[in-house]
Amino acid sequence: MAELTEELPQVKADKPAVPSTDVRVHPAPEPSPHPRTGTPTVIVDDLHIIYRVYGAASESEKGNAANALMRLVKRQGRPEMKEVHAVRGVSFVSYHGDAIGIIGRNGSGKSTLLRAIAGLLPPHSGAVYTDGQPSLLGVNAALMRELTGERNIVLGCYAMGMTPAQVKERYDDIVDFSGIGEFVQFPMSTYSSGMGARLRFAIASAKAHDVLLIDEALATGDREFKRKSQERIMQMRKEAGTVFLVAHNLDVIEETCNRVIWLHKGKIKMDGDPKTVLAAYNA
Ligand SMILES: Nc1ncnc2c1ncn2[C@@H]1O[C@H](COP(=O)(O)OP(=O)(O)OP(=O)(O)O)[C@@H](O)[C@H]1O
């Protein structure tokens, strides 16, 4: 804890956009089970994320086909609003050079947590502090299906803040890494899901990231691409970025990450070294 509070002022100093009054460490995040030295890259402090779903079924209607049919016949809508409490009081700290795997069953809150760290979902309560710009690379990362791979590479690189000269310099490497070959001249709508995922990863990883969040993007790649992308994640770690990786493929997590967070029903069930956490998860 002493280590954490000593380091927080550095985060505040680097991030003037966060008003100092909003930098809360109360309730303080739990110290990492594997304390590291250096500046924290991400501090997640008692984070709660709640989705509001309008038109959801009420409790009494649960699984009741007759009611559903009746509503259809009467053309009645569903005025109810339901809340889905997807992340429930998650706290942890990550450091430069961390590659953190996030595992858990379907619906345990993994993607929601990544989106919250990326700043795409507002916390219901609690807070996320990041040192540097987080970039989310998901299976649905925003590339344009109707444009060619070539156009998407150029636009994607610009969107990440590269200059025209940097795009020119990195272009061939991105195409090589993605392995899509001559398909780079075709619209992305003609790509298989694996080709699309490879191109997204190739574009996103062409730039050094302070915090890179990868949501299952490696799931559709073949074995060779998985090996290349794992190597690239290792390289990013060496360059002292922080990588978060959501994957159902536990081998990828074990081979790539130095730490694993196991989410269960929106809460951290375990946070530690990959061997220990994966053994408990598989038990
Ligand atoms: N846009 C949304 N609106 C309402 N509820 C949502 C939304 N997105 C996710 N949820 C709910 O939040 C909970 C956590 O979902 P999330 O997608 O974060 O889980 P996950 O662990 O990534 O799941 P998976 O492994 O299946 O991808 C689930 O109950 C899900 O139904």
C-alpha cells in the first residue's frame, strides 16, 4: 500500500486532465498480490459498471412463452428497465511491462472491464486512472468493411496518430504481418473473419501503445499468426507498455501473460501468476 500511495502523485502529475480532487484512493485498491516496482499504468479502484436495458422482461414473464405471444398479438411493448450489474467492485493496479490475461466464463464481465479501462463505458461508481492513452483492439475494432485493406491500413494508422511518413514506413510491415497478401487490394467485406482479425491486430500493433487492450482478437488467427502475435505482445511488454488480453484460449494466456485476473460474476475471484490462477480455474 505504501508503494501505491507513493507512486500515485506521479500518475497525477503526468495526467493533468484528471482533476486532483477526483484522484481518489479511498476506498484504496487492494495491493497487487505480486507487488511490482515502477509507475502504475492503470489503477482500477472499486469499479462498478451497470448496463441499463430497456424493454427487458419482468421477473414474472421469465421464460413465459404465452405472455410473449400475448404481447405480440396485443402489440404491447415492454416498458420495464432492467439493470445488469456487469462489473462489481473490481480493484487492481497494473505496471509498465505487464501482460495481464483476463479469464472467466461467458458473461463474467471481461469485455465490459476492458471497455471501461479504454474509457468507453462510464463507471457507475469507482474509477479508472490510466497513465497514457489506452487503445482497445477488439474483434469489432472499427475498420470499414466497404474499404480495401490498403485504405483501412492508412486510415487506421492515421487514427492512431501516425504521420504520413510513418504510415509509409510501416505499411509493408503491416501487410506482411497480417499475411493477407494480395487481398490488401480487396474490400474488407470479402475477408474471412480470421483475415479481418489479423489485419486489425497488424494495424494496432504497428504502433507502440502505453496500454493495449486486446479482446479475443487473436481467437480467429491460425497457429502461425498466433505465434507471431504472441511474439509481438512480448515485444510490447519489453518496450514497457501494458497489455491486457481477454481470451478463452488459456494456452495463449499462459504463454503470453505474466499475470492473470480471473473474473467471476463481475468480481475478481483470483489475481496472480498464470500457473496458479489457471490451475485453480481449471480445477
Ligand atoms: N451492451 C450491453 N447491454 C446490456 N448488458 C450487457 C451488455 N454487454 C454485456 N452485457 C451483460 O454484462 C455481463 C457481462 O458481459 P461481458 O460481455 O462483459 O462478459 P464476458 O466475460 O466478456 O463474456 P464472453 O466471454 O461471453 O465474451 C453479461 O451479463 C452480459 O449479458
